[in-house]
Amino acid sequence: MTNLYILRFSYSLISIALIICTSCSSDSGKNISTVAAKDDGREDISYLDISAVNPDGSVNMIIEISAGTTAKYEMNKKTHRIVMDSIGEKPRYINYLGYPGNYGMIPNTILPKSVGGDGDPLDVLLLGVTQPRGTVHKVRIVGVMNLLDNGEQDDKILAVPMTEKWSQVQSIEDLDHYFPGARVIVATFFTNYKAKGEMEFSGWGSREEAMKVVNIAYDYSSKE
């Protein structure tokens, strides 16, 4: 029990640091390749015009939820706008610590349930400093976290920025070497941010496994 409290306290400090680093880190904003249109309902985000995979092997992602925040936003696939999720008529907030990274989607990807997805664009978590919601980032995929949401597959792709600070992180093993404990923090968050027992962690997959999922999801999206 003591170790659990220590882990959660450490995670809380890191979440606070993520928010503080918005204004103090030299990495902030450098990995933004394209700034999407405003997500306040006045302009559309044409995410269908953004490629999933780049020629250099990197992947594009759209930030839906900034690191360190708890408000639940998501891309509306009909309006192409990022909107706040709701339960009934109430805005949705997660009842836990803020996200340990920038959470979003990989555009032009769809992974059906028949091949282990949920029928939506791929979820991706970008580590590093907090980034503005609605921005598009060129990222490096390093692995995939395998999760079950009420018994259904709900994997999360794990990515890092394309910046000098993260240049040595090419795989899950590199992440463990240069940022010890990062995976534990991510897994702790995603197995606790919903009601108790809803999320189940079942392991990590390599960069190669993650990119295979990305390519499959891109192929399915192109068929729609």
C-alpha cells in the first residue's frame, strides 16, 4: 500500500511539472508541423487532408487533450471539429490526475473491431511537454500499450516528439533507458482514470508491432 501511495504521489508531481513546462521548456512547439484550424467551433479542422504516415516513417497526430489536463475532448468525425465530450448534458472530465502526455488521434486511420480495434481512429499518447489542443504534430512511434476497456481491445499507441531531446528514443527499450519509470506512469494512469475495474493492462508491444497496427488502420481507412 505504501508503494502505491509513493507511485501516485510521484505521478502527481510529474503531472504538475508537465503543466509548468508549457512556458519554460525549449522543446515546446518545435515539433508542430502544422497548426490545425481553431477548435472553438468557428472553423473546421480538415483532418482528412492530413496523412497518417510520412515518407520518413514518422506519423502525424492531432492533439485532442493537452498533457496535464482533465477535460475530455475528441474529434467529431462528422463536423471535423474538436468538441468537448459529455455525459448526458454535462461536460466530461476524468476523475483522476491529468493526462501524462498529449492525447489524440492519428488521422486517416480506422481500426475495426474485427482486427482488434474499436472502429475509431487510432489513439495515440505523445510524451513530453504539454501542447495546444488542435495542433498537428509529426511524431515518432516507439510502441503500443495493450489495454482492455470493459473486455474490449482499446490499445494506445505511444509516441515521442521529433526533437533533439528525444532523438535517442527509438523504441520502448530506449524509453526505459533515457526516461526510467515513464511506462509505469502511463500504465498507472490508463488503468485508473476510469471507474475501478473498467481498464485492464495486458502488456506492451514494440515499435514494429505499433507501426503494423498503424498501417493496417490506414489501409482500412482508405477503403471507407
